[in-house]
Amino acid sequence: MIKFGTGGWRAEIGRDFQMSNIQMIGQSLAERIIELDEDNTPVVIGYDRRFLSENAAHWLAEVLAGNGIKVITMHRSVPTPLIMHIVKKHDYNYGVEVTASHNPANYNGIKIIVKEGRDAPVSVTENLERRCCSLGNIRTVDFEEGRASGKIEFLEHPFNEFLDDIIGILDVDAIRSKGPRILFDSMHGSSSYPFNVIFYTTRCTVDQINANKDAYFGGQMPAPTAETLKPLAEQVVMGHYDLGMGIDGDGDRLGVIDSDGTFISANDILVLLYYYLHEFKGWKGPVVRNLATTHLLDRVAEGLGEKCYEVPVGFKYISSKIDEVDAVLGGESSGGLTVRGHIHGKDSIYASALFIEMICKTGKAPGVMIRELKQKFGDRVMVEYNVPLSDHQKAKLVELFEKGKKDQDAADIHLPVFSQKYNRVNYIDGCKVYFPDDSFVICRPSGTEPLLRVFAEAPEKEQAEGYIESWKKTLAEM
């Protein structure tokens, strides 16, 4: 069964990520395009550096071309934000990126992008799922035959417009005046070229680690976390760099290391960039975050006379809300964000450029800035707990959470016993419990991995850990 999650379809290589399933998705997309008369624009296809990514991109191209739909694809791997940018810039109806983003190396996947460069909404992915269940023949054409007929084309110089649009918004002079030294960890991903072009253009000194293609990602998860960026942190300190930056395999998640080796969390990156854009660049307006992201954003927004909007997990909800309320920025605690006027999806290449501009214009290290903001608006500590989720546990949790949507009182009696009484419970995406001191705990099955994710935030670490322990006890009884 093909099942799309919050970040597209992801599956284990060799088990479900295989040619037949990839062709099914291609045929389903082709039939949707033809049925809706959306074949007036080509489908642009990109791919990251994972095992089978380029092959899968070719298989998709062959199916789409076999159905008479023009395809534009790449000579090389590219990050997901680039495909979103191309779809938006050229007003295409669809784009596809072959990627499993931050999933383990034994996974790959397919991300569908729709008009305006947005993540495909649930209505589109559910439509593709239904079509996969009732397909007839899969029509394909050999890749080289597709090229010869003009149905498949390679895009020459795919990065130029993307890079020009980012550099055109940056305060290049401010960055050039400081010329920071940056150590970049591309995590064996697809962001090396655009990252280097931006920062060479702005006269930064950039050294790089993990730039080679490695389908195993050096034995680590390809996500920029405090744990995976430990080698980067050590080398930042040893090499006396001003900053370290890590971007995940497909370019949509960012991690930052301060000059003293301190990991700057994704939550802190959001707070810093929102404050900087609002106060230093004059981009007035609200901010958007998902359910599992720090409430410090709410406090900063309130202090600036603005509002913070909360949406379910899934970047499509963030981008839609940004448009609805004309927000300055929207992001999530997993490391992804975008800003007003840019693409409608996560882009850590642009985010890294804004971050460098911020430290150059303010003259302050990120650690200093976030400490000042927390002194002003109140410190918050977030703790995360991930655990493999059995089908039995998932079914019971989903049943509980669905019950909460229909009858909250009936669902609440099954909640853990917490150290303090809660104000309210939100079942819009998993289960989020809000407490009087503005702390919270959220428990939800991952939309991209077979995991249960529990996030808790409170003024003190021990308090947040206590909320998670309460959930652990409840889960153990299931």
C-alpha cells in the first residue's frame, strides 16, 4: 500500500521503495494530471544523493513521458527547496523530489510538490493513494527515447534563478564587511553547491566537511541535531571558526554551532530569525509555528505587539497560514523554516544565509543573542523523546486521539497523571496538553517514520522530563 505522510511517501529501500511502486506513483500522478487537464506545464523532477534516487527519478520520468507528459529533470542531485522554487517561479502545476529527507539511510521516498511550489495537500496525496489501488497498465517509455522525442529534457544551470533570488534579498555589503569564517557540514547531501556559491559571493571563508556522496551518510542520521553535529562542533572550536552550519540531505533542515561549540537548537533559530527580521530588517507581522515548537515564539511575538499562530505538524499547514495572515516567518522545532515572499516550503539554504546576515549586522554571536532574548522574554527548555511504535500501540493511540476530536471528555480520562493540573487538551494532531505556566507536552505518531514522538517544554528541564515520564508510564501499559 502506498501511504503518504506529512513529508511525502517514504519507505524502506528493497521492501517498498522499489521500481514497481515508484512506477505506480508515477502512473497515478500522470492519470491525475491528464484527468484534470493539467498537462499544459511540464513536471519538474529532482533527486537527492540517496541510494536509488537518480534511478527513481528516471523511472518516474519514463512513466510520465510514456503518458505524453513533458518532464524536466536534472543532470545532478538537487535540494528539495530548489524544486519548489522552480515550480513557483515558472508557474508549473507539479514537481517531484526523490528524497526521504532526514530518514535513516535505508529509506527513500517521493515528495510531491504542487502549484506555487507548495507541499501537496492531503486531498492530492489521498487521491494518488486511491489511484495506486486501482491502476490498470503502467505506460512507460525508455528514458533515452523520451529524450529523443523531446518529452524528457534536462534543465541546464538549474541553480541560477534560485541563487539570484536569495542573493538579491540579502544585505551582501553587511556580510562582506564582516566576512565570517564558516565550517559547513553538508551531511553528504545536496546543498554544497548553493551554500558555497552564496557564501563565496558574499566573501565569507567556507571550509567543508562530509561533502562526498555517501548513501550511508557516514553511519549517522542525516539530520542536523546536537548529536549528529558533535564532530562539527569539535572542529568549529579547534579551527576557531565563527560559526558551524549543518544542513540535512535534501536541504530543508538547518543546525547551527556557535563559535564556542554550543549547538543552537531549531527552536532558538526560529526565535532569533523572527526577532531579527522584525526588529532589524523591519519585516512587521505575525509568526507561525506548529504544535511541537517552542512557545517562546509566542512570548517574543507578544512582546513585539504581534501574534503567534499554532498549526498542526506538516509544513503545508505552516505555509498556508503564512499566506493567510501575512506572517514574517513560519517554522518547526525539527529544523525547517521559510519566510514571507520566499518558497512555500522549508529552505535551509536561504535560512542559513539570513542567519549569517543576522550575526554580521547585529555584531553578536547567536548564543549571546538568544541569552538576551530569554532574559527578556523568559527561558524555556524543550525535551524530546522518540520511541519505536508498534502497530498495536499506534492503533490504540490513534483511537484515543480520534475519540478526543469527537468527545474530548471521554478521551481525557485516558491521559497520563501529570504533576500539575492542565488547562486544556488539543487533539487536532496527536494529543497536546497545555499547563497554566505555559508549559506543554505533545504526543503524536510521526508522519515520516515508525516512531512515537513526545515533546515537552517547561521553564525547567526537570519539569519537562516529568511530563515525558508520565507519558512513558502510560505507553508501557498499552
